[in-house]
Amino acid sequence: RELRGNQANWEATAASFDFGEAQLRLTEAARMAFFDYYLNQRERELNASSREALSRFRDVARSKYEANQVSQQDVLQADVELAQFEQQQIELSQEQIVTVARINTLLHRRPDHPLPAPPRKLSVVAELPPVAGLSEWAIGNRPELQALAARVQSEQSAAALACKEFYPDFELMGRYDRFWIDREQQPQIGLNVNVPLNQSKRHAAVQEALWRVHKMQADYDQAADTIRGEVQSAYARVEGSLRKLEVFE
């Protein structure tokens, strides 16, 4: 009973970490949707200002062409680039609709519910902490990894429980049966004994339980390696973005 209780407790612990993982994924989805919304707004503003500047250039090029100061190629090139900006503006407007729908879906609202404008500027982290520390922090705090660790403990309890199946089970019984005519036979006390004679079946159950422990441990190790790789990749992307930001500034 103690082993069965431990197994149930570890399964409940794993379920609580599964809930934490769902919260983490939901938080990630909300943040990514917000950043996409912010990026789309800035790109639309940049596209509009670029179109305005190119339109002024086209007007100047057309005036010079009419005065025979430049060739028609400058005017045609400006028209082509203006058409490309128009196409990009259409794509950005479609992306905005999709992004707004994603945010409203997370908020359980209509997809076309109006949203306030994003802020003009977002703060950027100046320096990143060491990647090794981030990896270790992720290993110790990621809920999906903690859920797997709890399931490893649950499978270990299941393996110990399978080993207990080699021992006989005793069950005490006491009852009062009015079916008997003699009153001396109505009260009854009994003892049931389950003798485990089929040893091969129990050996197979123990082997299966042990392999389940090994599989769950391998899943844990694989998940830990995947998390380390995710942290390293994300760190490299953020570091590269910070360098690009310095170049643009």
C-alpha cells in the first residue's frame, strides 16, 4: 500500500508540473503574439515613410525627365519600387489581422476585437547572463523536466511493487451470516492466502517495470539535452540580434 501510495503521489506531482508547462507555453504564446503585433506596427510605419520618400523622389525624377535632365529609367524604376511597397503594405495589413486574431483568441474575445496601439519603443536587455548559468537554471526549473523526474520516481515505485508480487497476500475476513440455521455457525472468521505459484509471469512483470524505468530515465536525459540545446540556440539568436541592433543604431 505504501508503494501504491508513492506511485500515486508521484503521478499527481507530474500532473501538477504538466499544468505548469501548459502555463509556460501559454505565456510564451502571449509574449510572441505581442512582439509580433509590435513588430508589425513598426514595419507598417517604416513602409509608409519609405513610400512617401520614394514618391517624392519619383516626382523629382519625373520633373527632371520632362526637362530632359535624366532618362526615363529613373522614373520607371521608382514606379516599380512603389508597386513593391504597395504589395508589402498589403502583406503587412494581412499579418496585422492574423496577429490581432491570435491575441484576441488568447484573451477569449472575438478575433476582430480592436486592440490598443503597441508602445513606441520596447526596452532591450543590455547584457545577457552567462549561457551556462541559464542552462542550469532551465534544467532546474523547466516544468516538463520536473514532470519527467516525477514519472521516473513513479516507475521506480511500480518496479518495487512488481517485486512485492513474489510474496503471498493475506486477507483477513470477518462476517455474520444468517443463512446458517445453527447460531453457532452464523459468526465466521476467515483467512485468504494468495500463493504466487506462477513465477515466470512475475519475473516478466518485474522486467517490464525495470524497462519502463530505463525508458523514462532516457526520456528525461533526452529532454534535458533538448533544453540545453534550446537555451544555447536562443542565446545565440539574442546575441546576434543585439549586435545587429548596434549596427543599425
